[in-house]
Amino acid sequence: MRLQSAAVAGERIKLQVKERASRGSRDARRLRREGLVPGVLYGAKTTAQAFCIEERELRRVLTGAGGLHVILDVELEGQKSTHPSVLKAYQQDPIKGRLLHIDLQEVRLDQPIQAVVSVTLVGEAAGTKEGGVLSQVSRELNVEALPLEIPEHIDADVSGLHIGDAVRLADLPPIEGVTFLDDPEETVLATVTLPTKVEEPEPEVEELEEGEVPEGEEAPEGAAEGEAQPEGEARSGEEGEPGTTPG
């Protein structure tokens, strides 16, 4: 079983934004109608700064090679200084997919930060050819590293996994400059197991008393008359004894 980790993002992109005075919901809706995304830059030592940026430009930056872990050198319009920042949070329209809001956090490049990094399984597990099922248990890992050394993502080669095997965080090779924050033994990345057999319950057979008709069914034709026959024979006997003629 061979495991590997992806290269670090290590990318910096300049991001020019416009300062905005208002932070109300009405102003945010107006900006979105104009194709802009409202955002807030949280400074390391300064107060939060409200800004806006074109959605097209923001999407281009966040979908680049560095992904969501790219270092953004934020430059406010009319200022010469830049603010190295990382993506803190964002809101997206669940239906249209439009970016609605973004939060950036200013960082120092010489101090480690914590981040959430996605896990990607690569290769075809040998156990799937044996009839097993490959399942990814953990899709993200918490790490700590310098801003420029945060991995873009972590790859795990599962081609050597057979039925009953599992990949844990402890199985990953160390990455220089990166500290894993999750429990190495308890954090399972992927497993190969036998497929689950779904057993259908056997239909319950209702036990009936003698002569009882199952619910929802009708009695066979003639059954009622047959049951009443003895009573009819008794009545005919009351009219006269066999062998006598009424006088």
C-alpha cells in the first residue's frame, strides 16, 4: 500500500478590492445586483474592514491552482500596502451557485495557522476486484503549518487495499512543516469491506382457527348453506315422524 501527499499550495495572488462604507443587508443586496460580492477583511491587529469585489474576479482567484488555500495579497483601492490573507469563510447560493459573501483573515507569513485540507483517494483498490466496496470515511483533515506551506489537498493511494484493510491517519507519511491535528489512530481515511447483504424478512403466516376465513377474503360459495344444513334437517323432522302421513 503506497500513500502520498500532495504538494503544498504555496501560491500568492494579488486581489484588489474596493472599500465599502455600509455593512447592512440592504447595501449587500444592492452590491449583488451589480455583480459584486460583499466581504470583510479581519485584520491581525487592526479592526475589520468591509469591502466588495467583482464576483467574476473572486471566482477566478478561488478556482485557480492554489484552490481555497491560496494566499491573497489584498490591496484596498487607494492604498499602497497589501494584507496577506487567507479565506476564512464564504456563503454561496445553494441553487444558483453565486457567491454571496466572503470573509478573509489577515495572517503573518512567518507564523503557523490552522486549516482544513481535503483528502482525495487515488488509484483502484485491489479489494474492489475481489468483490469488496471502497468507502471514504474522512474527507477532510485538520492541519497546522505556515500559510505558504498549507497543502492544497492530501492524496492517499488506495490501490493496495484488500478486503478488510483500512487507511488511518497514522499510515500517512509525515509532511515537512505540516502538523496533523486529528487523532492519528482514530481517524480512518478509507476502508474496503464486503458488500452489505440486505435480507428481506419472511412473510408472516397468520394461523387461523378451523373454519375461519383470512381477513380480506370471502368464504367459498355454498359454505354458508352447508353450515346451516343441520338446522334445516331438524325443522323437517318437526313436521312429522318418518313413515307417517298427516291426517
